[in-house]
Amino acid sequence: MAENGTVRVGIIGDRESVLGFMALGYTVCEASDAETARKALRELAQDESFGIIFITEALAPELTEEIDHYKDSPLPAIITIPTAGGAGKGYGMHALHRAVERAVGADILDQ
């Protein structure tokens, strides 16, 4: 948590997808490749003031190992969001199905 007790939000992704989040006060990390995104994720996750880290769907599949490292930790919550222009490949929905199955014991969303 930040010094004032608030939880900070970070977002990692390509410029087009993340730039608008600056207006919301999020910490924006532009990343056009997996290695840059991986470095940004490590930096944000090590800072205990970040409670939520969003990663665009285009980069998330290449960061699966790093994302999985935090899946059982209460903070930071790492959430996949669609890439600008809807270029996603369903990774976000797949991740949601896995999280629900882990939490409830069955994929109740698969109907």
C-alpha cells in the first residue's frame, strides 16, 4: 500500500492500449515485447504499494510463468485486459475460466 493507505494500480502493455490509463492515475509501463513487459511486471510486483497490475492480452501469454507466480498471493492481483483494437486471442477469458475452476473446483462458466 502507498503511504496514504491507498492501493496503486499499474498497467503493462503496448502504447495504444495503455496510454489512456494515465488519465486515471495508473502507473503506465509501455511494453512492446515480452522481455520489457517481464521487467515491468517484476518491478511493479516488488513494490508493495501496487495492489493491481493489469497486463494486456497480447503480452500475457508470454508472461504465463511470471503471472502464475503471483496467482496464490493476495497482492498484487494480476489481471489480463483486452488489447486496444480487440486484437486479443481469448487469453483473458481462458485465464478467467482457470481462476474460477481453481476457486470453485469446476469451470462453472463453461456453458
